[in-house]
Amino acid sequence: MKVYTARQAILNRKQQTVAYELFFRDGVENLFPRGIAPEVATSRLMLNHHFNVGFRTLTRNKKALINFSQQSLLDMTPTLLPARDIVIEILEDVEPSQQTYQACRKLFHLGYRFALDDFVYHQDWEPFINFTRLIKFDLQRTGFSEINALLPRLRKRKGLKILAEKVETQEQFAEARDLGFDFFQGYFFCKPEMLENTDIEAQHHMILAIYLEVLRPNFSYDKLTLYFERDLSLSYKLLRFINSGLFELRETISSIKQALVYLGEEQARKFVCLIATAHLGGQKPLELIRMSILRGRFCELIATRLAEERSSLAFLTGLFSLVDALLGERMQEVLKRLPLEKEVKQALLGEENLFNDLLELVKAYESGSWSRTQSIAEKLAIRQEQLPELYAEAIKWSEVIEASSDSVANQG
């Protein structure tokens, strides 16, 4: 499949290209697509291009300026890219909160550098300016007189450079240069240039499978390997990630499992969450994923009372019980493509076995069908009065998993 991005040159006072800003595009039209959240756009830009051909190829070995939304900063998404290759652009709609500041401060101490995009001065931005290397003024938004009033304050900051963006005329360029701007960007020099590359299309059902797997506190490297090995696109991007310059490789990678183990749990989760955001962001019903996790744990807890050695299969049965709704496909078609145990597949297709009974018990309890709950509980020889306690435990566990998934990047 074809993937697209746009790049716009950033020039110095001699009109030499010193860097490029990269913009996400989802087609040949050179416009930011409507209805796409900023963090989804950034994730797709990274996944489609950096983990495909590499940003250095797109920028001719020059720095890439990448827009990051507030959520992307809080999730520490930039840490999936080498600090030497990028400048983090903080978008104008980012809230200069203490939480955002701490995330940026941590990134700065990890070696990342920042640009404040479409800058409009406010005292809340003062702490951020301390570790900012570039401030971008939108000439269509901020007049030269306003900029000139700010320059004495900004010039006191050692190493801080200023850039004029949306320079559209010779007169604007000349005035910005006379004011002492260091860098320039805009249609006067060049419009964003569309770039087209070929990518291997990933399978959404496999992305969902790896995402659900890494939500577990101690996920299985064997299962994760199995999923990655069944999707060439994901395997390719995993190996590109390993070889992106973030890691000091002491040996060559000879298997997918070795690559995942080399990453470790934290980085593997970050990478999988990036994939999920890029491919499922804006379309995955989060409530269905929450319910899937809860069902998996509830099935697992009930199974420990019946056949503990088989509780992991019970977990998978509950976890994948809503995969057809998540993907908008028939369960039979989805299961043909997932490497699940035969008994789990049978249960999910409604064939009677222990795991189907467990799933039906969980569904009955969820829906408040107490007579059916009692009937299935008696069939499984489990006391019905145990279920509320197990359900409460499952809820608590799923909430911890959700919270840890949201914050795993922040802990890195």
C-alpha cells in the first residue's frame, strides 16, 4: 500500500536548508486529513515512515521537526525515536501544565530538544523556554511589532534560536532577517513537498491481538512472538525499531522473540501501543476493549476454582470474546487468522465445552440473568455466591491494567 508524508524545508539566513518539518498525510492531497486526532497522526507518521524507510532518508540526514500533541508528550512517545534525529515541536494547543512540564523536562534530560510552535508569549511558558532551543513565530498570526517587543527577553536565553514560519513574501523575509531571525520557513521558499512510499499493510486483527496481550501485567513473549511472526509488516517494523539507533546492539538479531526480549517489557509495550494508536486510534471502541479485559480476568478467576491449570485458556476465551465486534467481522473469519488453542476457538464459536460454559456464565452474570447464572453455575459446580467477589476482583484488576497501560510510557 502507499503511504504519504509532506516535508517543508527550514532555511538559515543564507537560505540553505538545515532541517525539515514533517507532516502526516493520508493521501495524495497535500492537506492534513480531517477527523484525525493529533496523537494518531503522529503515531502513523512514525510507524509508516520512520519504521519503514526512516526519517533520516526523508530529511536527507538533517533534523526532522515532528509535531507532538499533549497526550503524546505525556505518553513519552518521542522516546521511540532517536533524540539526535528529531526536534520535538510542542503544538500551540498544548496546555503548559505542571504535568506537561515534567514530561518535557524528563525528555530534555534524555537528550531531546524542543521547539515551541506558533508561539504566543504567556508567563506559563517561561519554565518551558529554559530548555527550548527554537521558538517559531507564525507571521500570519503574530505581527512584527509584537515579536520585536519580545526579542530582548528571548535574546537573554543562551542558545535560543528564533524561526519565522509562514513567510510568504520577499518583504516578510527581508523584515524577519533584519529583525535577527535565525531560520525561515514558508511558501516564499517552498510549499510542503509530498513524498510517497510503499508500506506493507498490517492486519488489524493481529494488531488487536498483540495489543490485548501486552495489556497483561506479565505478558507472554511466546504468544507475542507468535502474533508478530504472523504479520510481515509488524515484524519488519519491529526489526526497524531495534535498528533505529535507540539501542546499542551487542549481537545480531536472529529471531522475532530475541528482538522482543531485547526490547524488554516496557519498550515492547510502548512500541505495541504506538502500533495500536496508529492503526486502531479513532476507530477502536475503548469500552469493548475494557469489557474484553474484564471478561478475560473474570473467566480466569472462575476457572481457578475448577481447573487452575487451564485458567490461562479461560482468560483467552474471555479476552477474545468480543474480537468480532471490535473488528466488525464474523467470529468465524477472525478466528481463522488467530493462532488460538482449538478449545478456545470452539468456545468462541459457541461449541459446548468447559470454556464456552465459563463464557456463558460470565455473560449471564454481566446481563443480570440470575436464573441462567444459577443454572450454569450449578452445571459447573461452582457456588453462585462466590461470583460477586470474583467479579469485584476482576474489575479491580482490569482497572489496574488499564491505568498501567496508560502510564507505562510515563514510567520510562
